Amino acid sequence: MKLRVLGSAGAEFPNFRPPAFLIDDQLLLDAGTIGSVLTEEEQWGIKDVFITHSHLDHIRAIPALADNIIIKNLRHTVKIYSIAEVISAMREHMFNNIIWPDFTVIPGPDRPVISFETIDTGVEYSVSGYRIRAIPVDHTVPTVGYRVCQGSTTLVYTGDTGPTEEIWKYVSGIDALIVEVSFPNNMEPLALLTKHLTCSLLSVELEKIVRLPKRIFITHPKPQYYDIIRTEIDCLGLKEIELLHDGAIFDI
């Protein structure tokens, strides 16, 4: 499983892009960054997009992708998967012919550029050779993380979350975990208010896992505190853990 980090920041600054993780050049976890990184040909390779929640920094690149496809006059449909609350928010507030054209019926309802696919939590779906399960996490809006399996390889992505429970049942001993740390430790009250994690909060969460994953990738740091968060991650003393940077590529 090839993991390409298109974006992994908790805000947008030069050299820091919103979250998007491309698996094997075709399956995307969140869509904060697409067209500003991928070539035309790489964009056309995207078939399936799994969205964790409806916050703008996790969905904002989808409209531009849809526009790029229609401009190129491609017969290509990108399937957007998420739970009902997220799909509803995107239909109502983004692809509503006010904020952006409704690409679910363009160029025609029989072959749209975008297709919304509602999924349920706790159910494993087979999509393009992957087994994918949505798992609830605790954020300020309805949010899920994803467990992605291909063959014997397993990756779990939490998306945005504060202290949570259920997703850790699916993480023990897996190949890779992508988990957020948005704020430094001295901003824990804000992290808890906005339902995000700090390094100290993450340390408590990791204790809920029976056996740590082989690799733990940290995503969603606020760029203003990137260096502080990196230092605090190092202080955890875990050889498995690594703070992500945009543009990184991993073989999982």
C-alpha cells in the first residue's frame, strides 16, 4: 500500500496544506488538497474519496476536482463516500448551485462527475480492491475515521478527533495509524473545547490500544505550532511515531 501525503496540516500556510491522503494513486482519504499538488493525469486517477467530516478543510478540493474533470470533458465519475450527515451537508451547502454547481447531475444525471455514496458505520465495504470500514470518533460535527485493508495490510485514519473510544478497537498491531495532534500541550483547554488532541492527550489515547501500530503518523498540527508539537512528540519517546510533512510518500 503506497501512502502519499498531499496535505497534513491543521491550517493553511505556505508549505502547509489541508489534509488529504492518497492511497495507491487512486483512493483518497479526505480532500483538503488535490489540484494544487497533483497533475492532471494524477487527478484523473482518483476513483474513490472517503470523507471523515464536513469541515471545509477536509472537503474543499472536491469542487475544483469536479471542475477540472468537466473542463477536460472526461467521462469520469468520482465517488464520494461518507456517512449520511456528511453527504447531506455537502449536498446542501456546497454542491447546491449557489456555492458551486451540482456536479452530481453534470454533464447529465446518467454520467455525473460526482456521485455521492452514503455508508454506515460499522459495516465493511469492498471498494476497488480495498476493505473499508467507517468508525465513529468524537469531534464537533458527525465524524468518522476509516480502517482501510488491502490483503494483509491495514491502515487506520482517525480524521479529526478529541479523546474517543471505539476506533481504538481496530488499531491494535496494525501496519499504520494516522492520528491527529492539532495543538501543543499548553493549549489543552482549546483542544478539548474544539475536540482535537495534544501530545499529552494522545498519550492517554494510545494507552487504550492493546498493541501499538507498527507506525504512527501524526497529522493536522497547526502550522504556527509545528516545531513545538514536533518537540513534544519526540518527548513521548516512541520509536513508532512520526510527525508528517506534506509531500511525504510511504510504503505501508
